Amino acid sequence: MNSINPGKWRAVLWMVLTVSVVVNVITGSLLGGYTAVSIVAGCVAVACIGGLIVSHVRGRKA
């Protein structure tokens, strides 16, 4: 994680967050019956949000 530029790291987190939210919406509400995939996508989204928060707090301290 330290070898990646913080700006690039945030960009990757935002892309993964966007994809996981789209997957969550598609599998959760549009397709129905894919609950396991929707839960995994939701967990990935929460992890990305946590990573973005940590990145923001570390950036403020620097």
C-alpha cells in the first residue's frame, strides 16, 4: 500500500466502490435472487468507504 501514490490509491478505491455499488444494485433489486452476490458487493463497498475515510484522515494529518 505504501508503494502506491495516495492519489492513485483513492482512484482505485473509488472505481471499486462504483463497480461494487452497481453490482449491488443490479443483483439486489433488478435481478432479485442473487442475495449472496449482493451481500459480497455490499461488504466490498463498505470496505472501500472505510479505505477512503482512512485515506482522507491520513491526508489531513500529513
